Amino acid sequence: MTDRLTSTSKFLSYVLRHRPDAVGVTLDEAGWVPVDVLLAALARHGRPVTPALLDQLVGNTDKQRFEVREGRIRAAQGHTIAVDLQLAPAVPPTVLYHGTVARFLPGIRVEGLTSGERTHVHLSSDLDTAARVGARRGKPVVLRIDAAGMHVAGLVLYRAANGVWLTRHVPPRFITLPS
Ligand code: HQG
């Protein structure tokens, strides 16, 4: 991505996941805001985004962080504000992965994976993606999650529009730490 795309993507993520009030917009209960309302608000706050740039962000970025539907936009996942994405529970693949770093392992051993500030724990369907997620914080450690076991135990998993898997909590018994 170009610098402009990256910085715009980060600011839009901030607004649509965490702080819509930063530009004076309100999200509906599922996290949506009309595109024209958002673009006007961004311009008013000195962060103008053209429709063409927005199209690029929605269509072409690596992670498909944003969804556009019927003239509205939302973040596909990653929220800290309370939204109900209205995703249907999904049957997960047998194994999912979570990328983290060694300093979090003692907590994870005891509590499992918790969502922290966010509404959900984020899981990836492939090792490489999980390693990249972990690498944001240091040397990545990839945990193997027994997603089939979670499903059988009645724990609910969701697949966001961009393929990220979401769940409220992963208890320790479903986590294999690297040896
Ligand atoms: C850790 C980015 C101690 C957890 C990424 C993680 C992802 C615990 C951190 C998305 C713990 C939370 C989400 C426990 C979990 N004790 N530490 N019991 N349970 N943790 O950022 O998964 O670029 O909220 O391992 O690519 O790192 O923003 O979650 O390290 O898809 O689109 O607590 O954010 O996407 O960190 O990342 P985060 P995450 P974007």
C-alpha cells in the first residue's frame, strides 16, 4: 500500500472500530454509517477522503478491513465499541491459529485467549497470517486452536466478511502452545 492508503486505512479503522465520535459520526447497532455521512465528516475534520480513495481501500487492501453494503460502510472486525455485527455462527475448520508473543503466554495459559479491549478474540485460518499478527508485537508465537473441539463444546465462532474468525473466549483446553 502507498503511505497515503496506509494512513487513511489506519484512521478509518480508528474511527469505525473505536472512535466514531472523533469525527462526529454515530454508527448504527451493527457498526454501519452511510458513506456520504462519513466522507462529509472526514472532510469537516480535516481528513478528506475522496470516493476514489475509499474505493481503493475497500477493494484493494490486503486485509479487506472495511465492508460496503447499500451505501453504508463498516469495519469488518476489530471493534472495541459495542456493535453487533449480526454474523451467523459458522462451522469452523478443524484448526485455527492465533498469533501472539511469548510475554503473553503465562496469562493465556491461565485464562485462555481473552478479547481484551476488543469485542472478540481474533483467529486466523492459516499459519502465515497468524505469524504476521503476532509479529506486530515482537517475535511471533503461533498457537494452535482446536476449533472443531470448541464447536463440539458449543462455543460459538463467527467468520467476518474478510475471513477473520471471531469468538468471545478460547478456554485453555482448546489451545496448544508451541513446545
Ligand atoms: C493477547 C490486527 C495475556 C493476544 C491483527 C494479543 C488482527 C492475552 C493481545 C487483529 C490473553 C490482544 C487483532 C491473556 C489474549 N493474557 N494476553 N489471557 N489473551 N492475549 O490487538 O489478535 O491490522 O486486541 O494474544 O492483524 O493481536 O488492526 O488482538 O496479542 O487481525 O486490521 O492480547 O488486529 O488487524 O491484542 O489482533 P489485539 P490481536 P488490523
